[in-house]
Amino acid sequence: MEKNYENDLEVFRGFLREKKFVALRAMAQDMNESDLAVILQLMEDEDMLKIFRLFPKELAADVFSQLEDDSQQYIITQLSDHEAGVIIDNMYADDATDLLEEMPANVVKRILAYASSETRKDVNHLLQYPEDSAGSIMTVEFVDLKASMTVRDAINRVRQLGKDSETVNVCYVLDGKRKLIGTVALRYLIIRSKEELISDIMHEDVVSCTTKDDQEHVAQIFKKYDFTALPVVDKENRMVGIITVDDIMDIMEQEATEDIDKMNAIIPNDKPYLRTTVVETWKKRIPWLLLLMISATFTGGIITSFESALSKYVVLTAYIPMLMDTGGNAGSQASVEVVRGLSLEEITFKDYAKVVWKELRVGVMCGITLASAVFLKCVFFDQIGILVAAVVSLTIVCSVFFSKFIASNLVLIVSKTGLDPAVVASPMLTTIIDALSLLIYFTIATSILHL
């Protein structure tokens, strides 16, 4: 059940108004950092900043990492250089890197100047990796062990590094060259004898990813193996960091939102809807709307070229919207399913023949079913005559068949080129199929009705 934050919000506002800062700080320390982030974002910017300054530095860093990007940027730019440096020092390296990537270079330089040398080293290390790669989303804080350690030594190592590590559920066994040779779950360290060697209890069949792997591929690894953390290695198999499941959940949400935007002809935007200005929303939508409007003139041109034929059988005009919509919907169904299969790595371009062959058969079955239904409607309800009903029905069969064929082909071919196939599964595909449906319709009508 979703929590109602109104009561807590009013309490915080009351403490701030009455200057009961000690009580406010005490209340904040007893609350979850995610809940505190929600409450802060419900406040005006000035009040949010005042309350944030009252948090202890570790709590402030935890809450800060939970805030939306624009709230983070507002707070970090309002803090003094020293305060900003303290926040960055107390954040995990991957969270700090995500923040700094979105900020102007002069602000980043100023903040890092007041951060510790270790933080600067970690952040600069992560910033060198390509955007959307495993290296760009990993954190360098993890617990590493040696195979020669005893369980007792390992537990002491966990106590030493655990406070600054993002997770201690799994520890990573490295050799002298920092190559990953095994993993040990924390529960094994607890239940095994203190004198046993790590080499005897470690799991040697390690699943990992490289720094250059795409983040979507990393998400698939998490899904396949139900991981909570995944080690990241360089090209020489030296361990350089870990990716945790909370980062992957953010990635999956980001990728899903991006695909939905593209499939609906909207330029992707990282900001939440209510935090996106009218001008920003306009900029996201207008390019595709302009392109689609211009491309839609082709369908108008097709109708105009058959104007004389339509004047003889005016009833044909009534079925144009239905035929265009049916073809577009059939194509969208095929493209969306193929895009989903590609995204989940259920299919690849090697499955081209299987996918197209399947969609062709589905197209025939769907087309015949829809054609039968529309034929009965035309004859018994619309009473337009057998020949016109046959024209509409045959168009449905051909339109659905070719729509699924074109949609599946386009998505697979685009994916092979390295472009995002979600762009194809958009109204642009519908526009192409609309024009095709009209050409099929008038061609069949001309042949059967001798227009």
C-alpha cells in the first residue's frame, strides 16, 4: 500500500516554521531515506534546501541520491563548495558520477576540487566509460578477498570494508593481479568454520560482465540469473567494480520509458512528466508530428488520384478509415512484439526467417478472420452488394498480410543496422501501412468493379 506523506509533510513544515530544528533532525533520522526524498520534493525549493542542510552528512548523502535530477542539481548548486564536496564524498561513486554527468563542466570542477582525492579518482575513473555502458553505471565500492584467507580473516575484511561498500551480500575473490577467480556469499562466511580457507568454499564459476557491455545486456544477465549484484571486469578480467540491482531497476525503467516514447513518436526525455515544462514537451513532440503530417500527405495524394473511381462507387469512401486503421493496427502488433523479443533477447537477426514466416502465417489467419467478419457486416448490415463486400474483404486480407510482413521486416533490418528498432514501431510505420492499404484497396476495386 502506497504511503501517504501529507501528515509527515505538515509536521516537517511545522518544525521549520517554528524553528524546532533539533526535533526535525531527530524525526528525519528515524525515517527511511526514500521517504525523506519524497517529502523534500513535495516542498518549495527554499524549504527543501533548509531542511536538507539540517540532515547529518551521511543521511544527507543517502537522501540526496534518492532525489530527482532537477532537485539534486538545485541543492548541489546552492550548497557551499565545502558542503557539496562533503555530499559527494559520502555518496557511492556511481551515484556521484550520475549526478556530475548532468552538470556543467565548471560546476563539476568546482565540486570535485573540494571532494577527497579518492572520490575524485573514482569519479574520474567512471566518467571515462561510454554512456549506457556497464562501466558507466558500476560502483567501485565492493568487498574483495584473497583465496588464501581464512573465513575469520574474511569476516574481519567485511567488517573493515562493509560500511563503505554498496553491498556485502557477495564478496569477490581476487588473485594477486586483481583478476576475478571466485565469489563467496556472506551467508557461507557466517555458517562455515572460522578456520576454513576461502579457496575451499568459494564459487569458481563466476558470471560477470565487461566495462564496455551495453546496460541493456547487463539487465538481461540480472534477469536470467536473479542476481542482486554483478561483478564488472576489464578486458584482462581484472575486477573494477560491481553493478547492483537498484541500478538495474533504474535502467530497465529508463529503457522501457525510452522505447515507449519512441514507439509513440516522442523524443525521449529523462524528466518526469510534471517536471517537464510546456516548451520542453513541445520540443519533444513537434518534430515527429511535423514529419508524420508531411508523410500523411501521400495518403491524401492516393485518394485524390482515384477520385473519379470513388465518384462512381461513393460507398467505397466509407470503408477507407476502417481499412487504414486495421492495417496500421496489424502492423503495430507485429512490430511491438518483435521489438519486445529483441529487447529481451528472445530473438536475434539470425531468427529472421522464423520471425517473418510466423508473421506471414499469423497475417493470413488474422486477415481471413477479419475479412469474414467484415464481409458478413457489409452484406447483411450495410447491404452494399456482393462485389463491393468482396473488395473490402479482399483488401482486409491483403492489408493485414502485408502489414505484418513489412512491420517484422523493418524492425529486424533496423536492429541489424545498430539503430533502435523502437523508432520503427511508431506512427511512421502506421503512415507507411496506411498508404499501402489505400493502394491495395483501389487496385482491387479497379479490378473487380472495372472502375
